[in-house]
Amino acid sequence: QSQLSQALNGLSDRAKEAKEFLVQLRNMVQQIQENSVEFEACLVAQCDALIDALNRRKAQLLSRVNKEHEHKLKVVRDQISHCTVKLRQTTGLMEYCLEVIKENDPSGFLQISDALIRRVHLTEDQWGKGTLTPRMTTDFDLNLDNAPLLQSIHQLDFVQMKVSSPVPAPPILQLEECCTHNNSATLSWKQPPLSTVQVEGYILELDDGNGGQFREVYVGKETMCTVDGLHFNSTYSARVKAFNKTGVSPYSKTLVLQTSEDTQSEEQTLPFPVPLERSQLRRMSPFSSTLNLQPSFPGRSYFELRSSAHQLSLHSSLQSLNSAGCNFETQGTPYSQLGNVVCVVPVAWFSFDPASAHADIIFSNDNLTVTCNSYDDRVVLGKTGFSKGLHYWELSIDRYDNHPDPAFGVARIDVLKDAMLGKDDKAWAITEGGITKGATVGVLLDLTRRTLTFSINEDQQGPVAFENLEGLFFPAVSLNRNVQV
């Protein structure tokens, strides 16, 4: 019995190890799926960039062909005009000579015959060699050498990623999952999608809320951490870096978070939920050492993304938003004509929604970019619907060939997907007024005042476009194959 019991203990250990190994394998399946989605998005973005470059080059080459076409037509038309005039003069001279030949008076004929003969010879000489030869060929002396490019396309393939340094790349803060609630802050990050360097852990740092030095608040393998015990109504800066046996990566971009005022109700929630299925670390105080695992909760998000070389801020019509009750804090150094601002606004992150879009819509860039493979108008919605509050977003027009206009606005979930936005009673949109390639269209949906306002390149397009809006609205766009947004 003792021997059997001892043997079973060994077997039990192996069974326990096998269960842990199965959990590891299942986690690998999930990680492989997530990495596959991210890698596919990067691949689509890279291919889209190549397609865009090819389209731009095609436009340049077509422009050269059009110039050659116009040049050839001009030369031929000028020669036609010149030859027509000379032919008219020659025909007139011939008719006059025929009438002179009919003259019966010898003396009258002799008076003009010599001059007329010289004029006939001169006119004949003007039709000399080359006059009746086309000055331009009908062939286009242009030959597009696309063989090297085709060969490069056929050779386009994946290569094994080789990192010059084994130090990890800077982590990427996942803004859509970062938030604050009362005096707590939740930070989430990940490694760049194409990074293959092994990471052993991460170091999360926060300042003291008064612009002081950064301090470590978390060191570990998790990629999400909730920090409790922050000051109310304070602005904190957060950053994260990765490390392995070789060394420590550079810092991520710095994220600025604003905690709530202590008078705020806890019923205020973020328009997007923080995923609860991911394991998260909650630290009870930013400068203590007590750690315990707890699920986080959705909160109110106030932040601005910054980097050392440039700043990416919430870009909006400051005057319109400020008049609606938003708080703007102007800093000393000018950032643009509107100043360098920290916009304290709850942010709902969303992308275009493939699930509800028309089948002809083509998605890329993590569903942030759309175009269409049909010449007819097709509608695509955003993933997030709004039923209350103030919301502003911008859309950039990457390609626009001046064919039927794209339309921008909001729509119900059951809007027609195969017609221009606004053609039914379930959409409210702008379809004209200064829309060109490279333009930025701003949409301001104020469900407190129940109004919809549009701007193009930060210039408001007239007064309020629509009023008395009530219900659930989704950001919406309609476009065809001549447009990319």
C-alpha cells in the first residue's frame, strides 16, 4: 500500500502538470488567434499602402498620357487648319486661271499671262516636299515598363523578422481600454503586433499628480493594471516599458489621465466597457506594495496621448465644444492656432462595423478605413451607438475622384445600406459643400440639445443642420468605389 500510494503521488503530480500544460496550450490558442487578427490587420494596411502608391503613380502616368494626347491633337489640328487655308487659296487660283484661259482677246490675255504663270509656279512650289506629310504620328511613343514591378509583386513574401537588438520594443498603450473612475485609474498595454522579442515583464510608472517625478507602481507580466488611492480632481501621467534578460525597452508614449471630482456620482460610466475577461492587477495605493487580483469596472475616461516629438490630442471644434459645457485647460506653449490644449472630455473609441455594413464595403487599418468595390452608394456604420450626451468625431477623405459625393452623418441601425445616406427617414447627413480629397469632415452630435452640426476643415457648415433628434444614433458614412474614408 505504501509503494502504491507513493507511485500514485508521482502520477498525480504528472496529471497536475498535464492539466497546467493544457491550460497553457489553450492560452496559446487564444494568443495565436489574437496575434493572427493583428497581423492580418497590419498586412491589409501594408497592402493598402502599396495600392494607394500604385494608384497615385497611375494617376501621374495617365496625366502624362493625356498631355501627349493633347499635344498630338494640337499639332494635327494646326496642320489641318494650315492645309485647309492653302487648299482654299490654290482652288481659287485654279478657278481664276480657267476663266483666264477662256479669254478670247489675245492682247488682254498677254497682259496678265506672265504674272499669272509666275503665281501658279510659286503656289506649286509652296506645296513642296513635306507640306503634304503629317507632322505627327498616331502612335504614342510611351512604353510602360512594368516588368520589374510585377516581378517585385510576385516576390512579395514574408521574411523572418530579425531584430537588431534583443531589447523589447516599447509597449503600446491601448487607449480604448484605459479609463479612470473616481480616484482609480486602469491602464492597459500590449507589445507591437510585429514584435518577436521575448518579454519577461513590464514596469508601469505614474507621477504624483502634480508634475513630479515618475515612480514605479507595478512590475510584472500582466498587461492591465488598476491603480487605486489617487487624488481626486488631479491630472496624472502614466507610461510603461518592457524588459527581458537583455535589458529594458524605451518608454511607451505618455498617457495623461484626469481623475474625477470628489463630488461626482459613481453612476457616471464610460460609453465603452472595459473587458472583464482579461486578468487585471489592482494596486490599492500608487506607492504601496499591497497587490490583490480583482475585476475592474468601467469608468469615466479623461486623457490625452503625448510623445516627446509631437502631441496627438483630441482634435475637435474647441469653440463648439466649449460652448456646450466642456472644460478646456490652455497651456503655455502654442500648439496650433487654437493653442495647446488638454481636452477634458469623456472619450468613446469606436471603429467602422463590418457586421452591419453592406457587403460591398471594404475594410482596412483595423476597421478605421473604408472604401467600396461598387459604383453605387453603400452605407457603413460605426460600432458605437449614442443615445445621450455630446459626441464629436472626424473623418478624413483619403481618396475622392469627384464623382457622386460621399455622405457623412448619423443613422439608425436599420438604415438602408444600398442607397446614399439620408435617402430614407433613418439617416441625417451632409452630402455637399466643400468636400474634396484630403478634407476633414467633423460631426457634432449633441443629444442634450438634440442637434446635429457639421464642419469641413474646422469651418462649421452653416447653422445647426438637424434638430429634434431623439433615439439611438450610429456614426454613418455612404460612399462608392471612388472614395476612401
